[in-house]
Amino acid sequence: MPERVVITGYGAVSPLGLNLEDTWQKLIMGNSAIDYITGFEADNFNVRIAAEVKDFDPNAFMEPRTARYTDRFAQFAIAASKQAIEHSKITIDDENRYETGIIIGSGVGGIGSMEHQVGVLNERGPSRVSPFIVPMMICDNASGRVSIETGIRGVNLSLVSACSTGTDSIGIAYKMIKHGELKAALAGGTDASVTPIGVAGFAKAGALTRNNDPTSASRPFDANRDGFVIGEGAAVVVLETLTSALHRGATILAEIVGYGATSDAFHITQPLASGESAVRAIELALNGMSTEEIGYINAHGTSTPLNDASETRAIKKSIGSRAYSIPVSSIKSMLGHMLGAAGALEAIVCCKVIQEGLIPPTINLNSPDPECDLDYVPNVCRKAKVDACLTNSFGFGGHNSVLAIKRYS
Amino acid sequence: MDVQEEIKKAIIKVHPGVDESKITPEASFTGDLEMDSLSMVELSLAMEDSFGVTLPDEELADLKTVGEAAELIKTKMEK
């Protein structure tokens, strides 16, 4: 008998706040976190804006010694994980530490540390390279550090699927718990790629907007969109079996009822225009659930010309005519694209939509695009009773990943 | 230059949170100061910067105490 899998806690570090609640409040107010880059001197960059996490003090979440030798992306993961554990009130002890896992991925890993140490290598030679560079840059340092910080000793994985990472990490943890491999897991994603090489690289790939006006640059589904705004942060959930949650009297925030993942087999950066593989991922995530039940779709909605059109096509193909009556919104309009963290934060937002009865808007949506003709909750949040959500994530490499999240009953 | 004092500063820099009162000439890096092989390499990089000397990894492996490190640095600085 498969187990039912529920969400009992979450934590986040985002450009809109250093915890989930602050982030949520800003999202429903339609506030944007996008601003001029402060983390490095970007004057000679074509792209000079980003959604940066502001005022993050790693020493508030870990020992200074740990903080010193942990890249920002893994520091974010530690902070979000500790918040999630506190929120769920789960205790990690000898009874459950091997039955609890960690699946926290990153799209890019410790790129800031890598960049810094390549500078040291080039300027001062190989003998001057930090012995910590390998652990600081490898993607699994996030889940590894979280294991050390929490005492969790079950499966410890860092899953990498570009901008689908957060969604896939939760999806795979959901599958492992559902099939009895784990009783509980911390799952999510993290990234800190607002660095010179990160911004220059995404910009040269044509993924980033060339609009340097922070207030209007991220405009998912708008006719004038021309690329995403890079963001950063982490989001982590506590997943566990329904049995475990009920046994310890946990507050159940929502239930994960489906996960679908497919690949485009098409191009290293572009999505398949027909959205065919994304359609399949949505169908897999529905897992038998009627489309009539869906009250909200959290879109990947990056604000790139290709993504928003192909995602719209995929939603319509998989849901049919009812797609027109489902609110679909993109919080990337406010948070930028948190890369590996995006899908995890968006799954948490689905929980909040179910709990709070409020749908965060897609801001900067002023000029309709004929190819994007769904209800994107433009510019202001909306009250709605929602019992089931889908959340989509797509990533470089052709990843299509979708979670179905329902009110627990 | 007070070599011992400079080494102490380097240890505090690369190994934050260390009990500073334990940084004596007799203190062992791995035992008393709880440093691991990675933080020892970080320390050698910091000492290279502080003293303008070169500390190959193989020489580092022989250092057990803060006092031994000070002696090695002094010898190198005299050359």
C-alpha cells in the first residue's frame, strides 16, 4: 500500500524576505524584489538588475566557522532547512534519523566560490587555491551541510535539473516516502548565482531580459517580455508519511498527490515549442485527479518569450477548455527566477494558496499577448477557495516537472 | 615581528570560534584547537600571506603544535 505524503513544514530565504511568511506577505501585496545588482560591480554588464537576497546573515543560522567555509547557496539551504524543521516541529533523534532523508538540489552550486578561486588560481597559482573549494562548489554541499547541521542520516542527495531542481527534489522525495523508502524528508532547492559569471553567462545565452528597469523587467505572459531576471535563495519543505504526521500530532499543511517529470529530447536551452513533453508531465502529475478539481496553477512563467508561450500551450493541451477558468500566476514577476530554489518555493506558495485562500498575482502584466490567453491573475492578488494546485517547473536541458498539491482531508 | 602572535591571528581568522586562550605554543592543532586537515591548509595559506614565506603541503603535514609552526616560520624568515 503506498503511503500518503503530506507537507508539515517549510522554510525559505528569498529576495522578498528571510523567511516564508515575510516572502508570502510581499507576494500577495504584489511587491517586487528586483533591483540593481549590489553583490558585485555590474556597471559594465548589459544586465544590471537581479533579485538578490538582502541582509542575509549566515551566522544567525550556523556557527561562524561553518559559515566561513560554506558557499552562499548552501548557507541559504541550511537556513531554509532549519526554518522548515522548526515549522514542522519534527524532532530528529535516534528513532528516526536513518528513516529521514535530505533531497536538496541546486541548479548551479557554489559558482561564487568557484569564480573566486579561479581568480586566485590565475593570479597566484595552484598552490594558493583554497582546500575548501571542492566542498564549497559541489552541488551536494547543500544537502551534505544540512545533514551535518540537522543530524539527519538517511538518504542524502542533491538532485540537479536546472530550473526544475526544486520541483524534482520534492517530487523524488515524495516518491521515496510514498513507496516506503523514507518516513520523512527535507526536500527543496537552493541557488546563489547572482555572480559575475552567472549573470554574464545567462545574459549571453539570451535568457535574461535586456530591460534594466527593475520595476518592469520581469513581466511573465506580457507581450513585451524579453527574458527572465536572475534571482537567488532557497526553499525547503518537510515531507512525511501521513501516518507519521498523525502519530506526532503535526499540523498538516497540504498533501502531495502527484508528480510528473519528462524530458523534451530537443534542445539544451530552448523548450519544445509544442509543449508536448510538458503536457505529458502535467498528465503524470494529475495522477488520476480530475482537472475539475484544480483551482490554481503556479506557472513556471519565467518571462522569456519561448517559455511563457509553450507553457500556456501545454496547460491548454493537458487541461482542455477548463484551462481558461483556472487562475495561473507567476511569482517570478516579483521574485525573479530563483533557479534551483524556484520550484520548491512555488510548491510552498501552492500550500499557502490552499491555506490562505489568496492567489498571488502576476505583476507587470499590462499588454496582452495573443499566444498567452489564460487568466494570469494580473497585477493584484485574488481571493479564491482553492483545494488543489499544480505547479510547473521547466529547465535548461529539457526538464519538465510538475507537482500536484491538494488540501489535506 | 611577534611570530607567535601573528600565527594566533591567522588561526583566529581561518578557524573562527576557536577558544583563543587555548592558542599557546604547546597547543596541538588537531587536538587542542580541533582543526582538521582542510583548516590546516587554510592556515598555511594565511601564514604564507602573513610572513611572506612558502609553506609546501608536505612541510605542513609535520607540524603538530603552534610552537612548531612558529619555529618553522622563524627558520624560513631567517633564510
